[in-house]
Amino acid sequence: MHACVIGCGVIGLSCAIQLQKYGFKVTILTRTTPLDAHLDPHYTSDKAGAHWFSFASDVEVQKQAFDEISFQALSGLAVLEPDCGISTVKGHALFEKKQTQSSHDAAVRRAQSLPWWSVIVPRFHVWSGEELHAHARKTGVEYERAFSYETAMIHAPHYLEWLYKKFLENGGVVTKRQLQHISEAWSILSPSPPIIINATGLGSFQLGGVHDHHMQPDRGQTLLVRAPLIRDIWRVPGEPPCYVLPRGDGTVVLGGTHQRGDGSTSHDASVARDILARCARAVPVLRNPANFEIIGHGVGLRPARRIRTGIGEEHQRVEVDEEWSVGLGPIDAAPNNYSSSSLPSSHTNTAAHPLSSTEHSHHPSPSSAASSSSSTPNMILPSTSTSTSTSTSTSTRLVIHAFGHGGEGFQSSWGTAVWVMTLAAKRAPHLFQATSTPQPFHLCYSQLRTGVMQRLEMGQKSTAECKATRNDDVTAASKLSIASKL
Ligand SMILES: Cc1cc2nc3c(=O)[nH]c(=O)nc-3n(C[C@H](O)[C@H](O)[C@H](O)COP(=O)(O)OP(=O)(O)OC[C@H]3O[C@@H](n4cnc5c(N)ncnc54)[C@H](O)[C@@H]3O)c2cc1C
């Protein structure tokens, strides 16, 4: 059975490898791959820090589930696959007095209490008053509170190349192509794939048939230094955020900025100086120029999807596209509790939008595609038309979106991919029966000790209940068993 993934960032690759796991022959259609990512300023993944530090709040159960599965998977890969570019690193989060009193930054507010993930990461430890004083004496900076933990540190370019290689080794095919419209995925591939995953990140703003105007670029500027003396991760949450991320090869990413709605990809020298000063304040090794060498500057655009609701502001879109899909099982059978369709619609002024271009308005939306398809000869009509059938799948076409991961794409990547498979297997189970793997979607998460996917499917459980079911004992064995099934 064939499947197509549009996009070759961390989300597209993770979804593609999951599909392969279940016997699908996968083609990735993409403008850019990890091999030429450095030439594409709008490809985000290779510009990331990147590490696991969940931003999910206590009530964002879906994000927690995505992050928790991903944490287990990434930590397991660090052990099982020494060449994959992931290492297990000690991290420290420091909270400044002035910030905790005045900042509106969500991360700081959340840190007033223990983060939800304090029970899933190994060696989580809240600093005592004595430790805070000792640190202040050593660094000259007083923090109100701090905690340490162990987490997964990802050398982003290296990990992406590893994923890419794994995908090709599994028989995957990559076709370099910039799509103007999502329907090209089933009109240009032969045989036409019954499953299409849209993992175009920021591209989902302009991609015809999707045009998600909740998408915004959140600019992040970084410095890359060689500083082998730095072994631990240091974070000072706030606005702008400060982070020091050692990648395991002597290089360290220093950040950063989080400039909402800013799509500029050029590097700003004064911002770089400010980042270095903030990082040196937190990590004294950086106060001595003899201890490091600047080897590069980076700017990346986080693919943020911003909608204000009662349970947060940023919402990934990981759901079935009901309009473009054809011949699925009943919608009630789908675990779509977190469908963004229940969220308020956007009134974005696209003309002023940082991702706007004249291009996107030339393509039809699902609702208008039927009437405008004459101007776009390759266009396949939306699911309301019976003429959507294709050669391999006369009755089924399943389109699933997986984009809008903001600053969290790595730390939620495997959870996203598992959820995509869950949606696929629930809505089109017959596609899985045709593959060589009889049990379609349970393998990765069934052994999770927390039952997070059950929480996802039930959705109604309160945070307190979820916490009560969480097992504090994270064993190396559970990580390994999850990672070995990716
Ligand atoms: C400075 C910085 C630091 C970060 N730190 C972290 C961190 O510590 N931890 C973390 O988890 N995350 C971090 N992130 C966020 C993370 O990088 C993103 O969430 C993630 O990379 C998004 O991946 P993606 O696959 O959705 O998008 P992308 O990597 O942008 O991939 C999108 C793909 O779609 C393709 N595409 C787009 N449009 C089309 C089209 N029309 N036709 C064909 N192909 C198309 C592109 O070529 C690309 O291959 C950071 C980001 C930045 C910028």
C-alpha cells in the first residue's frame, strides 16, 4: 500500500518512518530535504536548538501525550542508536526574581509550580536554598528558584540526516517538488496514494487546499559556538528566552529570541551580541572569550499555529482533513477529541501577514475547488465529488494534517507520528489490513507505562486523574522498548 508525506522536516520524516513500520511504501514530496536544508531559510528543522523541554501546561493533555511519547522515544534512541545525534544531558532551568514577579511569559508562570513532566524525566531535582546561594556566590547572579533534570539533547542537522537515511534504507522515495496545491499529492503520484500526510510546517499557510491562516513564523536567532567546556544544558525561561545547548560534539547552540509573527530570515548582529551577553550571565564559562569560538549564526522560523482558547494559545493541527478525504469510516469512530475544527476561526489579515505572498490566493480552498478547478488542470476535486477516485484507491483517500508545532517539533515528533497512525488506522482500517503488519497502530505506545494514548482518546479525564495514573518510575527498559519499535 502506498502513502505520501508532503514535507521532509522532523515531523514529515517521523510520520514517514512510522508509515514504513506498518508496511507502507512511502514517497516524500518536498521542496527541501535535510541534505539541502541549509539553502532554504524557510525549512525550520535544521535551525532548531534542539532539546526536550516540554512547554505543555497542566491542562494541555494532548501536548503532554505527544511530548511524553517523544521523550521516551528520543531518550531511547540516544541509547540504542549512538550515531543518531541524540545524547542524554543534564539540564538546569533557572528562574530570575525579576522575571517571576513581572513577566507574562507562560513558561515562567508555569514554573511557579513543578512542571507536569517533573515525574517523567530522570533525576528531577528542585534546588535547595543552599544550592541557590552557592550558585549565586559562584556566578554573581541570584535566582529565585531552579531545578535540574536529565533530558534528550538533539543535534538537529545530524539527527535529521540520520532520519533521512533511515527512511531511504527502509525503501522510501523522495521526490523534490514544491507543491502549489495539496491535491498534487494524489494527482502526480502513480499509483495514487490512499494516505497523504501534510507535514509542510510553515508551508501550510500558502499550500493550496490548506491555507491555514492561523500559521505564523516565530523568529528564533541563535549563535553556534565551539565550547567543549560546556557539558550541561542551561535555560533561563523568559522573554526573550536564554538557553545554552551543548550538542555533544563540542559545539553549543546559544539562544535566543522568540519573535512572534516575525518572518525575517536575516541575522541581526546586535541581537547576537545580546544573546551572548545573556548566556554569559547564566553560564560564566562564556564570560571568558578564551573558552569559546563563534563558528556560526542561525535564524529559524518556528511554524507556530496560534489560536486563543481557554486551554492555551498554540495548537498544532494533527487531524484528519474531512473535506479532502474520501470514503472513510464514520467520524464518530475517530479519536478527534482535539480537533481544531472546534476552535474559533481566524480573521487574519493575510495581506499584512508575514507569510503572505501573492501566490496563495491563486489556488482554490476545498469548498471552492470544484468551481475553480478549470483554471488548475491537475486539481482533483474535493471529497464532495464522486470523481475523486484514483487508480489504487477507488474508495478511500485519507488526508491527515501534521503541522504547526511551533518551538516544539522535535520534542513532540514521535508522539505526533504515533497519533497520525492512530487516526489513520481508526478512519481507514482496511488500508492497514492490506499491509504486512496486522496490528496497525498500537506498537509504539502500548507499552507506555502512563497510558497517555488512552488519555488522548478519552480526553475527558481531568489533569488530577491523569497525574494519579502516572507512574513516577521511569525505567530505562520502557524507553528502550519504545525506541526499538520506531
Ligand atoms: C531557533 C529554534 C530553536 C528551536 N528549538 C527547539 C527545541 O529545543 N526543541 C523542539 O522540540 N523544537 C525546537 N524548535 C522548533 C522545531 O524546529 C520546529 O517545531 C520543527 O522543526 C518543525 O518541523 P516541521 O517538520 O513541521 O517543519 P519544517 O522543518 O519546516 O519542514 C517542513 C517541510 O515541508 C516542506 N514544504 C513546505 N511547503 C511545501 C510545499 N508547498 N511543497 C513541498 N514541500 C513543502 C519543506 O521543504 C520542509 O521539508 C526550534 C526552532 C527554532 C527556529
